Amino acid sequence: MEYGSEWDAESVAALRARLEMTQAEFSETLGVRQQTVSEWETRMHAPKGASKKLLSMVREQAGSYKTSNSRETGQAGESGVK
């Protein structure tokens, strides 16, 4: 997976939803302000530079966690996540 791939409002919101986090929790995880996450999700601004790379790394970790977690519990994964 390429770090720093393009991030739009929908992909940021989808990752946050996948992690089942509020904007405040997600912003704390990323080390940015909650307002920044809100601005990304409402298309006021787009993630740039290090933020894009960090989002990609979090996405990769989330995928690994969900995959291994699903295997351990025998669940097929999350429904409704695009």
C-alpha cells in the first residue's frame, strides 16, 4: 500500500467510522485538532503531507486489526462499511 495516497472527505469519514471513533477521539489519535478532522470531512480542507501519510498508516493498521480480530472471533467482518 502506498503511504500518502489521496484522501477525500468520504475516505476520512469512512476510516473514522470503521474505527468507531468520534471526531474528538480520531483527532487525538492523529494528533490534530478536532476542528481539523471536521474540516477534512466537510471538504473545507484536505489532508496534506504528513497527515496523509499518517491516515494511510492508521488505515493499514485498522485493516490488520479488523482482519485479525474477525478471525479470532469467527465473525465475517463489519457490515455496512464501504
